[in-house]
Amino acid sequence: MEQAALLIKNKPDQVEPDGLPNAQNIPTSTLHSNIWYHLGLAHYLKGDFVKASSAYRQGLKVSGNPDMYVATANWYYITLRVLHKDKKASRLIKKIDSSMDSIENRDYLDLLMLYKEDKSTDDARKLLTQSGSTLSNSTRGFGFGNFFLLKGDLTTAKQIFETVITGDQWASFGFMATESALIRLDLTKK
């Protein structure tokens, strides 16, 4: 991924055809936004939050629509919080609004609204349990557990994370982030 970031430097961005078309059949990602997003995620999952933060910062610069913006902002926000850069995280989340027109990444927008505390934890719990999509449950589940983790409620976070990993979405980013969070939680106990 780092090589890909080097290869796109000073090159024009272009729409990247989606593997799975969305409900409106409008591609929402570009080559640049996908590279920075996935590079940030790779660093995040490895626990290299400084590099993840840098990648997400670059990703926000090239996120030209609400979908890529909220997806990148979600991971950037939690990365900033892990790095204790709360003022920067607060400035980022102030730019998020529930009326943003998201085609594909409504789960991330809902999580950002939870982090912004414009959504109660009861509302978030309902969203988590009402979705018929196991992928959505994985994404929301990680975010919901992470909400408690960031507040210092390790017990609730761990309970939610353990529920997520009983699901069948082992290849989803939410599932992988949940596994990573559980490993870090176990390491903090030692």
C-alpha cells in the first residue's frame, strides 16, 4: 500500500469502478481515496496509529463525496482518540452532520453521530440489533464497542467485541478491527 501511495503522487485522481455497485449505481471511491483509506486501515490494524493518522489525513484531502469522507473520518477520528489528540478529533467530528448524503457508508455516519453524541447509546444498540446485514452488524458492532472503549468502559467494550467475533464477517474491516482491539485489551491486562 505504501508503494501505491508513492505511485499516485502527482498523478490525477480517477474514479475507481466499484466491485459491487451501490443502490444508486454511482461509484463513490477514487483510486487516491481508496489507497489512503486502505493504507490507514492497514496501519490501524497493526496498531501503528501514527502512520494510520497520517494516511487518514491524506485520505480526507481526496475524499470528494460524503461516502468516502465519512468512511475515512470514522477511522481517522478513532485513531486520533487513541493517540489522545482529542482537540483534533473534536474539530474533525464537528464537520460531521447527520444530513450528509451517504449512499454506501451510512453505518460510518451513524457511528460518527454516536461519537459526536448526537445519538444515544440506546439508539445505537437498536441500530446494531435491527440490521439484517451481518456486515453492517460487524461494522456497527466494532464502532459501538469502540465507543465504550474510548470512554474507558472496558467491560462493556469487550462484551460487544466478543459478540462481533461470533459473527460470520471475518473478512470485514469491523471484524478485523474488533479482533485487533481484543488483542490490545488482553495485552493491557498483563
